[in-house]
Amino acid sequence: MFDQFCHTLCSSEPFITVEVNPPHGASIDGIISNIREIGLQDKVTGFTVTDNPLAKLKMSGVLSAIKIQQTFGKAVIATMSMRDKNKLSLQSTLLGANDFDLRCILALTGDPAKYSDQPEVKGVLERDSTLLLSIIYHLNNGVDYSNKKLNPPPKPIYPFAVSNSYAKDMRRLQKRIVKKLDYGARAIFTQPVYDLENAKELIELFEEAKTISIRESAKEARLILGQFPIVRSKTANFINDKVPGISVPKAIIDEMNLAAMDGEEKEQEIGFALSKKIFDEMMREHGKVHLMTHNRFDLCSQLIG
């Protein structure tokens, strides 16, 4: 499973992953049924599973990822946030997940605890996501973070990381990518991209970052372009105005605003057409795309075709 997953990632073959958000409840079966009914599992290379995004309570991302992976027999990347886990918890979770063959991990610093929907939540945040990448590096060498030998050692763990898709100073963004490659990231997932020129710039910066990194594994690292399809004008405006690290071109915002004036049906029609165009362009240009749709798996399926 993982050999094929990594082969597809590193080859010229199309690579598509879809983000799954666990429920605010005690079962992910409904989400799994939705994926199965659409047949999405047959159109993608794998899935990613989130870890309490915006610090809002959801079912465990790691346990959800294990169930999805076992159900579909596809590699699943489990997000692990640094926000509410210390070194002890991170290592314990990684070792337990390893025994269930969950071995792809997306290291994320995480949204601040102050955004939580739970009362008086306090963040842990011993360090940013590079700590988790460093822990995985130790475990892959058969020792824990204190360099004590593990018996038995874990099966290989595949670490992934994230990056903004846009910055006023793109060279600063590149430095952060280099840092994550230095800590052993096998691939970098970007925030949503809405412009082919932005995608090309990211690809160029990433390829240069690989030559700067001190880590030999960086040579085989890959960039995965994120896409969050926009089918509502208010979403386009919100992302561009309020979400750092993402830039929505003015042409798209204007077109969505005009479409909204003609009603919701027209708005969604134009939004899907724009999103489909972006998806197809990124697949032709790069072939490695990650879809984020807040569990709109029907939308994912339509975009992929």
C-alpha cells in the first residue's frame, strides 16, 4: 500500500488526495458511507484526515484515519497538530498508530487554542511542527526522542508538512519550506492555490528549495498543490480578506460577485466552472493536487471527473 502510494507521489503519475474532516460525534461511519456511495475512493490516490481544525472538537483524527485506511485499503495521511500534544503524547500516538499500520503523518503546528469551542482550553505547543518531524526522524532510526532504543522498532513512518501558498516575500516562504525539508518532510502540502502563475512560482521555489536543503531525502520530496473549490462569492471574499497565506485573484472575486447577483444557482455554476478550470490546469502543469472541500465529496468527484 505505502510503496504504491510513495511511487505514485514520486512518479509522473497523477496524484490526488482528498481531505476528510471527522465528525463532531462518536462515529465516522456516515462519512465513510458517503465516500463509498460516490465511489470517490476509486478516483483518488489516498485521503488525509484533519486533527480538530480551528481547535473545534471532532472525533480523533488518528483513529478516524485508521478506520478509513482499513475500510478502503488506501494510504491515509493523519494530521497531527502540535497545539494540544507534548513529546510524550506525540510519540505514544505515533507508536500506537504504527501497530495499526497508519504510517503517513502530516505535521501541523495547529490553530490556536483560543479559537476552541470548548471552555478554557489551553494549548500545549512545545514547539512548532518541526518538533514532530524531528520525532519521526528519531523513530525511523529505531530510537525515541531521548535516543533510547525502541523494542521493537516501528515500521517506516512517512512525514509530510504544510506551507502557505502565498506571501508578500516569497523567499521567506521558501526558507520555511527548506527548514521543513531539512527536518525530513517527504512532501509539502500547500494552502489553496487559485492562480496558475502562483502554482508555477511555488513549484519553482520548491524545486530550488530541494537543492538548498541539507537533507539527502529532499531530493525525492514533492510539492502537492492545495485546492479549496470556491462556489460562493462570500467564501472567495472571506478567504482573500481573512485567511493569511492565501491569495484569490481579483478576477475570480469579481466574477463570483457578479454571478451572485444573478442568484445562487448561477453563482454555484460559475464557481464550479472556475474551480474545475483551476483543478485541470494544476493537474496538467504539475499532476499533484490535494482537495479540501469540508466533506463535499460530491464536489470532489465532479472536479476529478
